[in-house]
Amino acid sequence: MKAVLIDGKKIAAEIKAEIKAEVEKLRAKGIIPGLATILVGDDPASHIYVRNKVKDCEETGIFSEKIVLPGNTSAGELLDIVESLNKRNDIHGILVQLPLPRHLDEFEIISAIAPEKDVDGFHPVNQGLMLIGRDAIYPCTPAGVVEMLKRYGIRMEGRHAVVIGRSNIVGKPAAVLLLKENATVTICHSKTENLSEITKTADILVVAVGRARMVTADMVKEGAVVVDVGINRVGDKIVGDVDFEAVAQVAGYITPVPGGVGLVTRAMLLKNTIKACKRQTVG
Ligand code: GUN
């Protein structure tokens, strides 16, 4: 392998150690950061994600409350729960696990979370603040991507960053956060023509598509930084959106799947929870 491996496990462990120290300082002041997670329905992947989030809280000293609701929960019932969490002083972060069952409007539910408690950074107020470059709570996955690049000393300023994918959760905010770091940003998506012509000009390539191994070695410039956000199940294996083995022979840096962005995303949720807690308490 030619590329340097960007080790998500190591970065996540560093961030979690920093969080633990922050939590201890807050606890010394009588403040216990609290995160509420809401899970509606029985999507198995969502259950695993939420279980991991609760475990991360336990490991770092953050109080967590997990609320599991049946798949037929009405919008009114869910909104009432969000509203009661908005009012609680022991809860500083609220996370509604997505996707929600089809009868629920995700935008309506997310918009009901108090913006200062929106630790996912999905509330339109946080999205808007991010877009205009103001301090806000930024979505965990794209914030994690930037954090990984920074912790490996990878320069973003002036370089061409290409993001494949335009979801509201990853692609679009990743582009905005890379722009904030003064990268020159191109967003590609399913309708993009001549995709590989564009990706071959990327100094930094962020892939968030959800298609197993869709980025092949011929699409990557020699020495590029390749960040793979994909998590795809192929048989009994989890693989990314990047053909890791082949691309690692061309790239300068690469993130693995598993062991890459996913772990850092989890750590960024804890970071957002501490940030939200501090803003609501010590200011
Ligand atoms: N589903 C997939 N990714 C996410 C995420 O980052 N936050 C929430 N709430 N749901 C998700």
C-alpha cells in the first residue's frame, strides 16, 4: 500500500480522551452533560447506531437517555416528547435518529428541536449559520471529515476538494465546511457528467454516495487524499464507497471502512454535546 492510512480509531480515541477531560471539568462545577436519543421504529441499523451512541456517552461520562418509540408513533406524540426535552435542564443535546418511519416528516420533527440542543446540526437554523460561516453546531460526519484532515496535518486551503454526494447530512455540509477551510470545492452527484474527469483533478476527494466501491483507482489523482464516508453491506462484509485496495495504491492518504470516518462521526457527536452543554450552562 502506498497511501498513508488515516486512522479513524486513533483519532476517535484522542477526541474521546479530550471529551472525558472536559466532562470531568464540567462535573467539578456540578454540571453533567446530557444527551437524549430518540429512536422510532425497529430499523436494525438505527438500533445499532443508537446503542453505540449510548455506549460512547457512558465511556466519557455524559448522561444519556434513550427513548425508544413504536413505529406507529404519531407526529403529535413525537413533537410532544421533543418539546418536553427542549424544556429539560438536564438534557443539553437531542438526537432524533434518522430515517424516521415514512408517515413522519423529518424536516418537521428536526425543526422542532431547540437549535441550541440540535447536536446533529440538522436544524435549519444551524444549517443556515453554517452556510454563512458563523459558529454553530455542525453535522457530525462532515465535521469529522475536516477534523480528520486537520489532525493529519493535511492542508485544505487553496486545494481542490471534490465531494461526491449532495445529501443534506453529508455531501452538502461537507462542501460548506471545506469551503470554510478555504478549499476550492466542487460538488458532484448522480447527474454529474464526466465524473472521473472531475475526480481526477481532486487534491482531496470526499465520497458520500452509498454505493459499494464506486470510486476506482483510475478516478483518483496520484497522491490525492481520499476520504470514504460510505458504509455498505456486501454479503457479510462492510465496505466503503471507495475500492480501497486499488485506490490505496494511487492515493497519498486514505481512510479505511470500517475504522475510518464512522468512528470519528461518533466522537464528533460527543464533541457537539459538550459544546451544546457549555453554551447552555457556563456560556
Ligand atoms: N442516520 C444516519 N446518520 C445519522 C446521523 O448522523 N444522525 C441521525 N440523527 N441519524 C442518522
